[in-house]
Amino acid sequence: MIHIKTPQEIEEFKAAGSLSKTVLRRAGRMVRPGVTTREIDQMVESFIRLHGAVPGFKGLYGFPASICASVNEEIVHGIPSDRMLVDGDVISIDTGATIGGWVGDNAWTFFVGTPAPETKALCEVTLDCLKAGIEQAVPGNHIGDIGHAVQTLAEKHGFGVVREYVGHGVGHVMHEDPNVPNFGKKGRGVKLQAGMVIAIEPMITLGTYRNHTLANGWTVVTNDGKPAAHYENTVAITKDGPVILTEDPDGPWCPFQGGV
Ligand code: MG
């Protein structure tokens, strides 16, 4: 069932979105060679709780942390650990906060030092895929228009589109209907209407999009070991067009570069 939010509810939603973006940006500032993913997770959890909010991921389906920290070939759902980031890595951080009864959800892939040129290109194209998907989030369009825009752009550059993990409705809980795939056909799927709030989150791979889950039951990795990128915003569909809710005073976008 799709929950339609009133304009007033969308206004209230912005507190959760803004805090989610603020903490994601702060997480990005910690990204540099030598830092561990656990240290980033601990900062994120403290920051969210300090602001009277609750980490959206901790305990969700049993996930043990406040961020998903997915490094290089890890696509999503990486578990924070004592792994130290090294120059040339990329790290996808997915996090969100619940406050005022609403959940924010956003993700960003940051560069650790200097990534390989093809990895940098993958990240730039994946962010462009997110932007292309958001442009389609208008009343009267369909879910398939979002996926089509993301898939077309990614595949034009020869990159892979992950099939098994998708965007989703967001509201009082992290995952609501409808699913928002990163692939699809124009005009197909649920018709978009004002008041829907969805997380659009392209997960794009440098090589194959085929993937598997590690023995820890969480971490999803590419089958060929090549890197993946993941960018996400929570977006309200309104009669005036898409409104990105995961936006803080610096806007809805983080820098690619970690540590800044
Ligand atoms: Mg999400």
C-alpha cells in the first residue's frame, strides 16, 4: 500500500531529511586513509542521537550499525568494522535518521584519497543517474520512467545496473511501497502522484551487475570484484515537481572527495 503524504506532512518530513544529509556530510568529512568504518559509524550514531533522533538503520531487519559502509566491490549493506580505509578506495555510506515520526534515507560514495580514473568516472555517472531519476519523479509519470532514465544513462557508459536491490517508498518506516527499481520501461509500473515520498538510489557497477552476499549474511559484493557506486536521496513528489527532502543548508549533494 502506498501512503500519500499531505503537504504539511512533507514539510514535517524535512527535519528527518535534513538531519540525514547533515550526518552523511559529516561522515564524508571523516573519510580518509587510516580511518576505520567503525569510527565513522560511531560518529554517525552519536551525532544522530545527540540531535534527539534515532538511527534509521540500527536494528532494521537486525542490521547491527547506524551506517552501511560498503567499500570498493561491496555494493550495499557493508557492516562497519575495524577495516582501515586506504588511498584509492571508494566507500559508499548509506545512513538515515528518524525524527518527528519520519525517516530520512540517503547514501553517497566518497573517494578515499585518489581513486582510479575508471572508478571516479563510475561515481560521476552514478550521481548523474540519481539526478536523471529524480527529474522523472513528477506526478503523471510512472515508476518505470525513473528506472528507465537511470538504466539508459548507466548502460550508455557501459556500466552495470544492480537488479536485486532497489529504491523504495519512505515514510514512518524506512521501506514502504512502492519499489523503485533502477531499470525499467517508460510508462510502466505505478503511476506517480503528488504526496508520494520515495528513495531513489542507483547502485551501479563498473563491471558485471551480478552479485552475491558474503557469509556474514549482509554484505553484497560484485561477482567480478570490480567496484560499485551508490547515491541516494529521499524525494517528495509534488505538484511543483520533485523536492529533495535529504537536503541540509549545504544542499542535497555531498562532495565526491572524502575528508573535505
Ligand atoms: Mg534506501
